[in-house]
Amino acid sequence: MTTFTSSNDLRRPGTAFALRAVQVVTLLALVAIGIGPLYWTVKGAVSPPTEMVTNPLRLWPAEPELGNFARAFTDLHVGRYLANTVTVVIGSWAVQLLVAMTAGFAFAVIRPRFGRYVYGAILATMFVPYTVSLVSLFLTVLEVNLLDTYWAIWLPAGANAFNVLLATRFFEALPQELYDAAKVDGASTWQLLTKIVLPMSRPVVAVISLLAIMHSWKEFIWPLVVISDPNLQPISVALANLVDSAPQDELIAAMAMALAPPVLVFLVLQRYVVAGLGFTGVKG
Amino acid sequence: MTALLERPATTEPVVVASRRRQAGLRRELLGLLFLAPALVVFGIFSWWPILRGLLISFQQTNLVDPVVWVGLENFQAVLSDPLVGKAMANTLLFVGLGLVIGFPAPIVLAAVMSTVRRFAGVYRVVVYLPVVVPPVVAILLWKWFYDPGTGLFNQLLGLVGLGPYPWLQSPQTAMLSLVLEATWAGMGGAALIYLAAMTGVPAELYEAAESDGAGIWRRIWHVMLPQLRPVIGLLLLLQLIGTIQVFTEPYIFTQGGPDGATLTVLLLIFRYAFQDGQYGQAAALSVLLAIVLAVLSAVYLRLTRSWSTK
């Protein structure tokens, strides 16, 4: 840890005070913009509708009520949408992990001669964000009859070049002697994968999992395009559709429930998220 | 089977050559087996759609009638549509405002955070919190805050005698309102990346500058910022690539309104395809967008490479 301030600076009382003041003001501002909106959501969710109109700035309602959460479940079917989201996330995660690990193993360990052309073709897709092939991807999914099924989200999620890059780089960095030693012991390729490579892959599995789960929980535009059946929609798409019809207090309760899972997961895993950000360089 | 994994030797005895060849074939097959998931998924859901998007941009198709090749007609139709010019100008406005408002903020935040010793973890968690809020939820929350009457922002500004402001309801302020939310949502990730880069600056550089009599500001300006230049360049490009594709904000906040003030390129592509059924025109506009993004991505990859080999 280095920084531009030195211990000499901090011995000057004026500088030390100014620095401390800037740090405190920044923390207060961060709390206001980072925690403030989340707090306001919870407050809004437990406020009676009349109070939100008559006294919108009150910090906590005089008579908080939990009824909005219950009504969001029964009237808005938030539970079903959350379950749909979990289904989307788990499937996308599994496909991404399968594709990245098998491809990384093939490129880095098996090393077939045609491998580098495939690797190049996969990395080349990083130049084309999926939003620009949104229309043709939709037409393809339509033709293979996957519209309104979760496969329409799961399978395209697997076509993630960055995951393949991460897995390949990771397997390449494992010591080559490991593979040689396993060969001397007469291990088959399958044993090499399951007994040697996978047990050592926990860091890269963790990073790919984290990116996959965070990304697919936030995904909006693609599920919006391919899932039109309201019974199958994940919570993001459902909320966007409910916004004009649902009562505001129930909607805010539904939003509180939609943001609670990712926020709680982040708070539990924050060390790994912050470290993962460093590992991947730039992907959020 | 284990022989599959041997690296090909440069000189090999003739006797084992044929066995090696056989092993080589088995390695290719085994590679194919393990690459099968990637080949299927990338083939159907990435390579083919990219190629097909290019083809559709020269075709007329409505999913019912047979496909007709129309040459450059789609591109002509798109470029003569006044909405396209408007969408491009709006997208540039979003990108530009995003740079002015959103680009310096995480650098300043990270600089302050790098001086913090106690509670450094608290800063990092709080700064990243907005990033984990699902975009749709974040936008709906902000839409509620922007409410001209009972919304949080006008209520708070009213306390100090400002406003009320129309925020999303006026063509003059709608785009700014979108940018403010997008900045809030994206700032945390960039701040943590800058922070990691700042704490990696060698301490000797600061010590040398200080012994030459450089004060704090000059150490920031002449030592820290030059050291950060590669990271600043990368995040600048990433932000450009990300903001050019803006969709969710205008779709949920304003549906492109008021009066087309927040109609962006991707929103227009979405409308062409999924409201008007004009897949050819949607694909043509996508190709134009893809060219811009591919150029930016190429610059980005070049930068990453020169950065990582340094």
C-alpha cells in the first residue's frame, strides 16, 4: 500500500487536519449515495401509502407495516419471479462453467493442433458485444424453437469469451511437471482433469462463478427479448412490466426484495468480489 | 492415452513416428471432444448470429415471406431516417455527459480512499454497493426519486429553496437525469480498479519527489497521474464501449421520451426489430454500431497488450 501522502505531511497539523476532513466528508458522501438509496427503499417498503405522499421526507414511518411485502408476494407474485431469476442464474452459471472449463482444459492441456484457430475465433467475439447481434441472435433462438424457455438464456450465456480466456490462462499457468508426473503414474486424460486439474482450479472456478452469477442476476435486455411469458420472466423483466400497473408501495416492497439477495451475497462475499475485480483487471 | 499429452518432439526416431502420428490423431479427437460444448455454444449463439447479422443487413425479411436480397437499401433507409440522426446525437450526448460527470469522479474517490488507513474496507464496500444493485431496480428507484412532486430529490432540494425540477419530464434535463443514475451505478467498479492501481505505485517515486521538495498536489500531478495513465486509458475506452450501448436507462426511465430526447441507438434498434418488425433495418443499424464498437475494442486490446507486456 503506497499513497501520495507521507508521514512528513501528516506531522504538519494543518495538512493532517485537512486530509482527515476530506476523508470524513468522502465517507459521509459515500454512505449517503451508497447506503442512502437502499435505506430509502426499505423505508418506502414499510411506509403506509398516505405517509409517502403527505410526509415523504420522514426518516422512518410513524407506524411501519410489513403488509406491503406480503401483498407483493400475493398480488405481484414476487416469489415466483425471484424463483425464476434463481433458475436463470443457476443454469447460466452451470453452462458458463462447463464451457469455460472444458475449453480451457482442451486449449491449455490437451493442445490439439486446430486448437489455436478455435481459440482465436472465440477471442475474436470479444470485438462484437452481443447487443449488436441482438436481432440475429433473436432470430436464431426463434428458429431453434427456444423462445420462452430458459435455454434461450442459458446457452447464449455460455458463449462468453472472457470466461474461456480466464480458464485457459489459468490452466496454462499450472506447473507443467504436474501433468508429466500424472502421465508417469499412468493417469488417463479424464483422471488428469478430475484428479489433478479440477481440484487445483478453485480460484478460477470462484472468479468465473462470481462473474457469471452477478452478471446473470443483473441481465435485462436479453431476457426481455426472449421470455415473453409472464409466468417465466425473471424479476428484472417483471418489475419493468409491473411499474405502470402495480400500486407504488407494493412495487417498492418488490424492489426491496429484488435487491436484497445480491446485496446480501455481496456483503458476505465482499472480500472475494473486491479481490476478483483485481484478478480480472477490469470486468465488473 | 497418456501419450496424447506429450509435446511433439523436434527430432523423433523413425520407429516411433507412426505411433506418434496415431497418438497425434487421438489428441486431435480428444481435443475436439472437450471443445464440443464451446464449439456448439459459440457456433450457434455467437459466430453464426454475428455472420448472420451482417447478411440480414442486406436482406428484407419479416419471418413470413421469403427472404429478398436488397443490397444497400436497408442502410439507405436507416441513414435517411431522421430518428437515426437523433438517436446518434442523443447517444453521443449520453456518452459525452457520462465522460464529463462520470469519468473524473472515481479517480477522485480512489485518490481519497488510497490515503485512508483505518476503515479502508468500509469505504470499499460502500463504494461498490450501487454496482451490485440490479440495473432495473436501480433505475426504478431513481425514477421514484426523480418524481417531480413527492420524489426524494425535489423534496431535498426544496429544503434549501431550489426547484422543483422536472428531471425526466423535460427534454432539457432528461438525458442528464439518465447520466446521473448511470454514473451512480457504475462508479464503484472503476473506483476500486483505480484504487488498486494507485496502491501499486512504487513508494520510492513519492519519496524521491518529496525529497526534491514536491508537495502533495505536485506528487499527485507529476507522480501518481502519470503512473496511472495506462489504467486511465483502459477505463476510458471501457466506459466509451459501455455507454455507447446504453439501453436499459432510456427504456425504463423514459421509453426514449420526452419528445425523443432520450432515444438512443440501441433503443432504436430494439424498436425497429421488436416493434416494427424491420429486422433488415435493425441489422443495418447494428452493423454501423458494431463497426464503431469494434474499432474501440481493437484500441482497447492493443492498450491491454502493451500494458501487460510492460
